[in-house]
Amino acid sequence: MTEEQVDYKTLYEDLLVKVETLTKERDEVSEKWRKYKETASTSFKKHYEKNREKMIENVKEYNKKKAYDPVKISEYNKRSYEKRKLKKSQEQVDKE
């Protein structure tokens, strides 16, 4: 064979080996992920059962802290609308 000719049989065999190793790696990773999901969900359930009331209180406190002022919300929405409108008008000018 010359340098220009390619040995497709060896290339095919190399690719088969790569495919086989990648499928093994994928299977290993999926198995680890499955185990992680099982253990994480059970441990979280145990933690939630022990600390349920505390977690609910924390969520209520967070929601109280993050209570938004309706005036601020309307101002934010107005600024957002104006920005979108300006951007849209600039795009139309650029097209022309």
C-alpha cells in the first residue's frame, strides 16, 4: 500500500473499539447516577421529615423578606417595556 491509500479495515476496527469503550463508560456513569439519585432522594426525605417545620418557617420568612412593592414592580415593568420598544425601533432602523 502507498501512503495515499487508507486501510479502512483497521480504521473500522479502531472505531469499533472506541465505540465499545464509550458505551462502557456511559453505562458506568449512568449506573453511578442511578445510585446517586436513589441515595440522594432517600436522604433528603429523611432530612425533610426531621426538619419539616423549620423548612416551612424558613420559606415563610423568605417570602416575607422578598415581598415586593407594587409600585416598584410597575416601575420595573415600565422600564422593561421602554427598553424593548427602543430595541425594536433600533432593529427596524438597522433593517432600513
